[in-house]
Amino acid sequence: MQEYKFSSTEKVFVAITSPIIIALGAGFWLSPLKDKSLAGLIFILAIIFIFGSCSILAIVEAFKTKLVIEDDKIIKTGIFRTTTLDFKDIDGFSKNILYTEIISKEKKRKIILTNHYSNIPDLQSFLSQNFKNLDSTENKEKGSSLFVTNYKEIKYIKKEFLKNKEFGKNSNEVMRRSEKTKKFTEPFNLIAFAAFIALLILRGNPIIVMINIFIPIIALFISVKSRGFITIIKDKITNQPTLSGAIVGSPFLLCISVFMSGYNVYSYKAIWLPLIIISITGCFTIIKIYKPMRKESRKAKVFCLAAGSILIGAYLFGAAIHINCTFDIKPDEIITEKVLEKRRIRGRKRTSYTITVTDWENETEVIELDISSRQFYTLKENSNVNIVQKQGLLGIPWCYVQRE
């Protein structure tokens, strides 16, 4: 009998990283996204649950999961179930850079092992001596390079890209077009990052805000119009031109910049439902019209729908808050409150400053407001401060501390 378990190195890695991930999830409870609305509370609790449950499952799997090879069968003991395959029922095995797969003749039953198991080369050697290597047979259902880890498929995908008549008459023309297009896409990605830096420096500048909002839209339009030649996500296999920096990076940076711009938004309840609906609908539409996605498997499409919805959600959140606050021309309401406490929070790359005042809508509670470094050193505890309350262009209330 032979037994295989996760390697000691992998167990140590999981034991160290999982508590960190749990702590990050718990940290969302203190996030600016948290507000007093039921929808905001459910959203934060869902994030904490996902982070926590995934980390706990990873720890349990690393220490409990094992594979046992007996005289006539292979048994894998997992967290929720035990899978047994008799030698006579095994059709063969497949291996790639991420995992080893033992497949039954029924195709529906299989054992999947990540390559983090100890003595995985010995296991693969045993399988090659006793069962058929399914990688040696040509896979006729080739898709694009998403989720591809098989070496033969990687070679096939490179070849298919160079042979694609939509991209060029021959492989040389495709390569020339690729290099020429990169002279446009690479500076475009740099411009997207520069626009984000400008947004942090020139806070509230309407022109910079609109540039950051339109960059991902323009990049996505160019990528879709290229019919897959310019990719949305960087493809390391084909090394095609990509606008991933502008399409994937910019939305997250736009979202992050909201919390670095000094907008004190104290209620997000008006944005959660439309944001979720539009994100899922928009991502589904992009998957339908983006040509390379038509060749992907159902698994890949589901993954892209989930990841794309998060991406679009981040973009819409950042764009909505910036538009709501930057272009707010509704009348101001000045509120005077006493500074109860002021705090300086030092981070790795940035120091933030806040003051604590009584919540003017509920005097039994207090709220924290972001302020500038200059205001931090000017304002004193127990002194009065003017707070400008705004209704928001999109109806999302926010405020800021008035400068003296």
C-alpha cells in the first residue's frame, strides 16, 4: 500500500496564509464600505464568510486529504467524500503543470490531485507504468488559452494564433502586426496608470475624473472591435497585444481612489442593488459579444462571469461615487460639530488622518471623517468644526470637513 499526502512545505504555507486571509476578510468589518443599511451589512458579512470558509477549508484539506494506492484500487479521502476507483475501471490519467487527473472509463468519475502532494513524481511514474496517458491522444476540442495548462495544448494554441487568417495572411504578418499593435497598447496601459496617479494628486478635478472613467470604456471597445487580436486579459501563451492594464487595472484603481480622495460617503444603500444587477448583466453581455469567449468551456464562462461582474462592479462603484461627489451642484448644508478625537493612521505607503464627531443624524453615535494633513494639525480636540453636507448628484449623501 502506498500513501500520498500534501507536502510539509505546502502544509506550512497553508497554515501561515490562511489566518492572514481570514484576518483580511474580518478587516472588511472596519472597511469604509460598511454602512448602517441592511444591504451593506449583508454584503460585508458575505465577504467575511467567503474569506473565512475558504481559508478553513484550505487548512482542513491540506492536513486531511490523502491518496492511497492498494493492490487493485486507488482511494482518495477528501473533506466531504471519499472516491474509490478500481484499476479495471480506470481509463487513464492526465497531467499538467497544476494537477494530475485520474479518469474512469465512465468519464464522470475522476480523482484530481494538485501537484503539491509529496512524492508526486513517483505517483506519476506509477500511473504511466500501469495506465494510459490520455495526454498522448489529440484533444479535438481545443479552446482558447484560458485555463489551459497542458503542454500540448499550449503549443497548439500558439500555432492556431499564428495561423488565424483574421489576424494576417501568414504567421510572419501576424507577428509583425502584433509587434506594431503593442506600440499602441503598451503606452495606452501606461496612460491609464498615469491618469490614476493624477486622480490622486488632483483630487476632485472633473477633467481627470472623466478621463479615468472613459479609459476602460475606450479600451474595452478597442479590444472587442479587434475581434480577439487585442486581448482583455494578458495571454502569456500567445503574447498578444493586450489592454489589460486599462480594462482590468483601471476599474480597481478607480474604486480604490474613492477611499483615497477624501469623500466621506456615509451611506451606500442607494447603490448596492443597481450595481449588482448592472454588473452581472453587463458582464453577461460582454461574454456574448467578445469573440474569443465563444470557444471557451462552460467552466471558463462561469469563471469569467463571476470575475467580470466583480470587475464591472468595482468600475461602476468608483465611477458612481466620483461622479456623485465631483459634479454635485446641489445646495450645501453647513453643520457645526465638536471634534471629539483626531487620529493619524500610518500605512505602508500612505498616512491617513481622521476626526471623530457626533453623528448629527443620531446623537447617540459617532462617525469618523477623513481630513487632510493640514486640517489635522490645525484642528484641536473639543474645538468646533464646520461640516459641509451634500446630497450628491446621484442621490448618494456625502460630506467633507470645511477648510478654515
